[in-house]
Amino acid sequence: MTDSVLLVDDDRAVREALGQTLMLAGYNVIRAGSYIEAKDHIIGAFPGVIVSDIRMPGKDGFDLLAHTRATDPDLPVILLTGEGDIPMAVRGLQAGAFNFLEKPCETQDFLNVVENALRSRRTVMENRVMKQRLEQGDAAARILHGVSHQADELRAQARRAAGAGTEVMIYGAPGSGNSKVAETIHLLSDAAAGPFEKRAATGLSAASLQDVLSVAKGGSLYLDEIANLPTELQFDLLAALETGEAPRVISGTYRPPEFFDDAGNFNTELFYRLNVMTIRVPSLKERPEDIPVLFRHYVRLAAEQSGTDAPEITAEVLSGLMAQDWPGNARALMNAAMRFTLGLTEGDASEDLGLAEQMARVERSLLSDALRRFHGNATEAAKALKLPRKTFYDKLARHEIRADLYR
């Protein structure tokens, strides 16, 4: 997550005071007392912004700004100026600084400027990731959006499943996008030139099953909510698969795996035939950092479909979206994006929540954010939040957060 601040000031007292302010606001702070100390941290992939004093012994803030611009012109630099240094600050802006602040400055003004710079950096980094994935040219990059490690793993699993050529069962809550994963697997497979047919298992009859098996021959057949396939058709599908002439069958379900283990719920032989490879689609609740990426993508699509300009997506809009649990997952987010694009948004959904629930959502967001920052290391995350380990683990259990999902 893009939340790091490289703080550069030769005055130790100022450096420590501003660093403490940033840490209390939840940012990861890297302190440096000089240009020489700071420059080694400045790389093109730096996940944050730079706050630097202008006046420093040796190479000063302008030198640091020039070095940063040469390394990555999209890396925001905020310059700190002393009283009477406004002409120098203007010079800094002309040289490409993101903003400047006069010392001493109000805490909230300082944090607002830092957050604006970080917001700009997040957008740049997200766009770079998306561009890189699009340039890879495969269906996983084009169809399965997201910057989280869960999204990365989902794309990797889709690629592995495509190459294996076996049947695949996709597990995901309603609205998670099971069919998109199935389409990705098909497009990445050797059968990509063949047909890709989608059917709801619930509405199939013996005749329609035989018909779609024939139509999809040489390609892939996606059967949605396979758990609802009528019992008699389960035998028909198994028989078709055993002939070796059926298309590749990719099945999706909202049911947990245990459902298929219970006696009498589903044909055991068919289950094991369909479940050769398993892919679980994570819910949006598990990967909130993907919500801004997906929302921007859906807004662009909605604007194209409606023939309108995409509206500005503010930080307040994104924070409101990330505070929600999204039980409808990607499908619900897509609907919200369409309404937002058409100007039909009806205010922040959190307005209908009580104080306790709003606070719980904030706490859950802070816990998840800490785990993301420390790659699932619960001990380090607890230290960052200044919580005893037992309290931290109790809170994880209360919010049903699994630290291992962030590794």
C-alpha cells in the first residue's frame, strides 16, 4: 500500500516532531537528516512521497528535488520552508515540487497536503501496475483487475488452470465474478479459439444440457452454480465427461466445499471429476485495496456505455466505498459505479449506520491496513498499532480477519 513518507530535515527536533505526527496518522515514516542519507531511498518504485526541508547543509532541498525528478518525475516532493522563504518555495514549485509548507505549520494542514500527495502517488502507482499488466497482453491482466496480493494470486491460479487443461471448480460468493474467472481460463487455454458457452445449471434440462455440450465442443462450457444441477443431469454430465468428447467443463458455485462432502447433496463421482483444480475467488471484504482500482475501472466503462465524461472520483468517495463490506461484491460495486457515473448516488451509505458499527468498520480497516503494510506479520502490525499481541489477535478474531491472507 502506498503510505510511506520519506521525511528529510537536518533539524533533529523538527524531524522527530513531524515524524511522530505522521506515525500517529498511520503513515510509515522513513527519517533522514541529509541529502546523502535520503537519496538511497529514492527509487522509481518508492511507495510514497517525500517531505523535505529546503535549507540543509551541503546539498539542499532543491538538489533533492532535482534528484527525485530525475529518478521519477511522478514522485511527489513537498518542500518545507522557513519564514521569509516564500520566493524559494515558488522556485521549488516551478522546478516541479508537489507543494510547499511554511514552518511551523498547522498539523492538519500538514497532514492534508501529505494525504493529497499520497493520493496522487497511489493513482500513479495503480495506473503503472494496470499498464504493465495490460502490456503483458494476457486475459488475466485484462479481465481480472486488482492490485492486492489476492488479485495477483487469482490471476496466477487462472493461468495455471488454463495451462493444465483439466476441469476446474470456481468457488466465490455471489457477485464475486466466478464467470469472469472462467472466461479468463478459457481465453488463456489451448481451446481459446473454440466457443465459450455459459449456462446456469439450475435451468438446464436433459435436452438443453446435451445441446450446450454439443455447441461448446472444442471449447469450454461454464456451468454456473453447479450445486443446483438436477440429480438426473449430474449422471448425464458425468457420462458425457467420461466419453472424452465433451468440452472442457468449468463450474462455479457459491457453496462452500463442505456442501459437496455431505452425503446425498451431490454426485460424489461428478464432484471429484469437476473439482480436479480448485480456485477460490476472494470477496471484496478480503481485499479492500482493490476497491478503488475496480471502481475507477467500472466508472470508465459506465462512462463509455452512457456516452458521458467520467466524473471526478474524490478521496471522500473512495474512502466511503472502502468503509463498506460489499456483500454483493464486484457486481454491487459495478452497480454503484454506474449510479455514480449517472449522478444517481444517494449519499454515503455509512450515514445509515450507528456509531458502534461505523467505529467497528474503522477499526477493521485499520487492522487490515496494518497487516497489508507488514505483509501479514501480526507481531509487527500489532507493534505499529501499539496494541498488545493478545488484544490484536482478539480484534482479528472479532472482525474475522485472517493474517495469513495478507502474506
